[in-house]
Amino acid sequence: MQSTLSGRGGAILASGLVLAIAGTFLAYGNALRKGPDFQGSVLHAAFNSANGLHAGANVDLAGVPVGRVVSITLDPRTQMADVAFTVDQRLHLPVDTAVGIGAPTMTADNALQIQPGHSRTTLSSEGKITDTQDQLSLEQQVSNYIFGGGKLGQ
């Protein structure tokens, strides 16, 4: 009888340990997925197509995450995708800044990629960027490579 109780106690202890470890991995995975919390300015960009981009995606500048995509909505007036995103409040982007949708590697998620302009005037919070580059589909990239002299991504 006593060996049955100690066996049951060990099973309960082991089960509790497994649940604690699983909870830790779940919290860690959620923190990795969410990434750092960027406090900063909200900007908007108008795209013909925001295909492949999702809320929560990184906003990168020179390959460094500097913000997050907040939302993607359809502007009923222009029939274009309005992408709202945050950028680090320490960044002061020129008004002629361009943004594009792309992935840094073949297996990475798409990100909003910022190419800063050269103007001395900077975007204000809630400013809109109209110089945008939609992501090319894989079929279009292959076609460009085959028929465009081997220049991928153009």
C-alpha cells in the first residue's frame, strides 16, 4: 500500500514538473513571437497590395527591427491598402522616405522595409508615406529573372 502511494506521489510530482516546463516554453515562445515592444510614432503607408504582410510584422531599417506593423486596412477612398506601423520615437524619417514589403531571407517572414530619403523635412506622427514598393510574387520574380537578364527582384 505504501509503495502505491509513493508511486502516485512521484507521478503527480513528475506531471507538475512537466506542466511547469511546458508553461515556461510557452511563455518564452510567446515573447519571441511578440518581440520587443516598440514605443514610438505611428506612420502610415499606402500600398496597391499588402499581400504577405501581417499585423505584428517587423519594420526594418538597414536590417534592424525599429518598429511593428499595427494594422492593415483598406482605404475606401483610394482603394489602396493602408498599413499603419510604429517606428522608434528616436527616428526622424525624412518626408521622401520609401517603404517596401519584403523578406530578408527565403525562409523569413515578410517585413516592412524602410529606405530613408534625403529631405531635411521629417515626417510627423500619423504621417503618410506614398513612395511604396509592393512585394513581387514568386512567379513574377522568376519571370523577371528568366526574361530580365538574371536580375532578381526588379
